[in-house]
Amino acid sequence: MEDTTISLASFIARMLPYRRALIIAIHLLLAMMAYCLAFLLRFDFRLPAEQWDRFLYTLPLLLLIRGGGFACFHLYGGLWRYVSIEDLLCIFKAVTLGSALFAAGILLVMGYGFPRSVLLIDWLLCLTMVGGVRLTIRAWRESSRRNQRSLDTQAIIVGAGDAAESLLREIERNVDLNYRVVGLVDDDPEKKWRRIHGVPVLESIDHLPELCREYQVQEILIAIPSATREQRQRVLDRCRATGLPFKTVPALAELLQGHAHIGQLREVQPADLLGREPIRLDLRRLRRELQGRCILVTGAAGSIGVELCRQLASFEPETLVLFDRAESGLYFIDVELKRTYPGLRIEPIIGDILDQRKVEQVIQRCRPDLLYHAAAYKHVPLMEEHPLEAMENNIVGTEIVALAARAGRVKKFVLISTDKAVRPVGIMGMTKRMAECLVLCLDGSPTTFVAVRFGNVLGSDGSVLPLFRWQIAHGGPVTVTDPDATRYFMLPSEAAQLVLQAGAMGRGGEIFFLDMGNPVRILDLAHNLIRLSGMEPSRDIPVEVIGLRPGERLREELVLEHEELLPSEHEKVLMVQNHSFDQEAFQKDFDVLKRLIAVRDQDGAIYQLKTMVGRY
């Protein structure tokens, strides 16, 4: 048996160079068989000699017309195992056109003496044979693929629209999707007990938990890519109630842009935990601001820097300079961007923002129009243990880059800050507040300086989401600092777009932040993520309250008491204006802080930092 299989495989391999000739021959053979069978059926399989002669006389004309019709509609080029309705429509057109031309030729040559019913029977048979062979091959292939699969997972699909239909077809076609779909659920009462590819629409989405128990479902597949935030939240709530793992098809935008296809089932993403619609900014204005410019990003290998570089690259700058000291991260974002945007000039540079000479050389040589300063230490508890390093990197490093940008006549400098800079209680937040004050103090000709305050970026390095996922994967416990602790959250894409929007709108001296909706309780986030993993909090994964760590607080704020909140040109981007900022006094205090950092006086530097935060 094995020798036979090897022989068949080697025979097929030898025939591959002659594939097109074989396909043409098969089509013509099918056309000839259909024509012959049409004569036999017409005369009850007792074909008179004169009709046999007529068949042989007209056969070359038929094959010539059929062959030309098949070529005209590209029937020789399609892959039969992927035959679709569109392919069958092309077959119908090719056979019908060929039959019409053949009938016209026969009537012109032979008149009405030719048995006209043969023409109709031949049309039907040719249509059936040419289309039937393709459908048979597709059915055989899909059947053999099902037999190759390992034990299928019992699944139910949420949604009974076009996406669900496409997903069902993909499951049937793709051997890697090991699912046996037992039913679909949809809120449209018109669809109840209808069938899609033989799979029934069972009930509404509200009945999902009972249906999962009744049909012994092991996994839920969500196929509603165009759902609104409210609809998606309701579906996720019902899925969580089942206690089962679930996946979703990609979002509609990803499908339309070709970034994903319907069979790419994914885990629920950070956006699904956000509790609001992702914010879209003014991309047209951003393109006008960024296209054709030279742009430099510090901290380009960090999680925020990477997302920022991805977004910047899509706006077609002339040159994108990536500056970071993390060589591995820099290498990978460089490879990714050069592969995604082959026409874009990308220049990766390894360097440290504390290396003043290096920073100045890079800016003088590259002459950037815009500079996005994302390089910073951001881990709150870790910076409590290493305060001098936090101050040196986040404050002194920012000054080095900012002064070099001004000396290099960079048009716009955008500092990435944090909501932890508002009434900060930890070293990291204090250093970012001082960085804000520094760049606002430097604002003026020839460089415009603005700052952007982030909330917590879901899924970024060091954020709570990767930590929770790691803890869940290891069986818990999931650690929460306080049951009442809340944070503002944003997506990496929102964070990057906010930076770009601020750069486009900023006229100098402003601090921008995103309207992130209501803050989210960390405990709720932990519970939701556990349920999204198909488990129950406390029952399957313990949740442990560990208390606030040094540098943390219960709630974050977005503006200081002496800052004025103003609307911006975008309804979801807000702006704060600091009117009580004594720049001369700040510069004196800042020089004292730098001297303390330089001599490694940790206690003195921390005291000076806290004094300045209370003052500015």
C-alpha cells in the first residue's frame, strides 16, 4: 500500500509540468463525452449510422468552440479544489456562450435537419460535467481533510450572519481548525432553526449558557466583527457566564484592510477589556503633519516607542530615525518596519540619552523635523528602589535630548509623560512631572515643546495585563494592590495616536491627554481577564489583595489644582495650560537637583525632588 502511494505521488510530480495541457485535455474530453451522450440519450442509445456520421462531422467544430469559450472565461487556470459560486457562474457563461455559437453554426451549415434537442441536452450535460467534476474534487478534498483531523472540539458560534457563514466554510476547509460546530446563536428571531451549511441556528444569545451545557460545548467562537462596543460587551458577559474559553474573529476593519482573514480566531484582546469604544483621531491632519518629514523617536524599542514607530511609518515620513540602547528590541522593530514599509528610509541608532555627545551628533547629522521623546524608566516599584537612576534617566536624560533638539533647530519636541505626574506620590511620577516642567520651561523659538500624559497602556511592557496573564497561566494567585484601586486605561494604538495628534496640534507650552472615559477598577479587570481565560475567580484562580506598594496610590488624577483644563481641536483630546509656572525659580531649583544627582547624594536628591514637586 505504501509503495502504491509513493508511486502515485511520484507520477503526479512527473505530471506537474504538463498540468495545463492535461487540464485542457480533460475539459475537451468532458465536452466530447457530453456531446456523445446527448446523441445517445436523444436516440435511446440506438444511434442510427447517419446520426453517428453527423456527430463525428460536427465534433471538431464543437471542440473548437468549447475550447475557446473555456479559455475566454479562464476555466483552465482555476484551482478545482477551491471552486466557488463565482467559478460555477463562469462555467455557466462559458458553456452557454459555446452552445449558442455552436447552435448558430450548425443551423447555418445544416439547417433544421439537425436534431435540435441534442443541442439542449448537450448544454445541460456539459454544464453538469464541467461543474460536477470541480465540485466532486472539492467535496473529496474537504472530506479527506476532515478524516485527517484529530479529535474535534465541540464549539458553538455566536452570530449567524455573513461572518459566521464564512467561519463555517473556513472550518470545513482548514484542517488546522479542529472544531465541530454544533449550532449557532443569534438574536434575530427570523433566523431561529434555519440552517447554515447544515448547522442550525438554535436560540438567542441570552440562551448561550444553557445551550453550552445541553450540547456539551467546549469552546465558543464569536463571529460578529461589526458589533458595537455595547453589543460586544453583552456577548462577552454571556460568554463569561458559561465558564468556557472563547475566541473571536478579527475586527471588521482588520478584515477589510486585509490584515487578517476570517479563520484567524484570536483570544479576546485588550480592547475588549477597555469598557469603551477605542478612540480614533484625525488621521488626515496627521498625514499632512508627518508626510515627507524626518522624524526621530527616542526609546524606539520600548512598547510605546514600537507602537509609535509603527504608526509613524504608516504616514510616509521621509526618514524615521530609531534611537534606543536596547539592541535586540531595536533590531526587531527595524526588521519589522523595513519588511512592512520597504520604500521607507529607516535608520536604527544604538545610543543612550545620557550620552550627550552621541545625542547631539545624531540630531546634528539627521536634522529631524519632529522628535518624540519616549525613552524613560517607568516601573513604579522598581524606581522606588533606584531613585537616582530614575532621576538621572527621566530628568537629566530629558534635558540632554531637549537641549540638543533646540540646538539642532528641531521644529517640534513631544515629551511622553504619564498621569502619575499629577500630584505624584512615587519617584517615577515625580521625575516625569519634573520632565514636564523642564520642556515647558524650554518652549520657544526655534523649537515648540509639548507634553502628552498617558493613562495605563493596556498590554504594554510592565503593565498590569501581562502580569495578570502570566499569573493566570501559572495557576495564580492574581495579585491586586487594593480592592478599590482604579486606573485610567488606553490602548497602545490610542497612546501612539495621542502622541501624534499632540504633535500636530501643539503650538507650544501645552500638555495633552486623552479623554479615557471612566477609570477601571483593577479588581474588575483581574476578574474579567480570569473569566476571559475560561475560568472563575476564586474558584479556579485565587485573587490576592497585597496592599499598595511604595509609590502607588488608589486613584490617579489627570490635572493639577493650578492647571486650567481646555478643549482642543479634537473632542477626545483635552489640553491643560499651566498659568502659575515660575520658570526662573524652577531653573534654579533644577540646577540644584542636577548637582545632587551628579554627586550621587540620594537622600539630598530625593528631598530636593519632593520639594520641587510640591512647588511646581
